[in-house]
Amino acid sequence: MELSKRQEEVCEYVSQGLTDKEISDLMGVTVTAVKLYIVNARKKFGVSNRTALAIKYLEEKGKLVK
């Protein structure tokens, strides 16, 4: 899966259970930008929610066994 650097960063934070606000504060971007990164990453992974995104991301990184 080819994610942008920012999408990768957001996915890592989502997989850690951080909120959009917490992620925006850490990354120095708006909450709206974080939501956009999440939406685009969800589309790339073909999932419909942030929990599924976190699972797929962790599986791709080999941090979670199916």
C-alpha cells in the first residue's frame, strides 16, 4: 500500500488510539487536514472506518497478525 508520508504518520497515530485533535496537535496541522488524511488512507485501504484502518495499517506493517 502506497501512502503519503502524512497519511502514514496519521495511520500510525490512529493505530495508537489518538483522537483527531491529538493528532493535529502532534503534527501541527488542522483537525480538518487530519480528517482528510484519514479519509484518503481509508480509501487506499478500502475500509469504511478508522478501526478498520488501524487494523489494516498494522497488518501491512507486520505489527498485527491476521
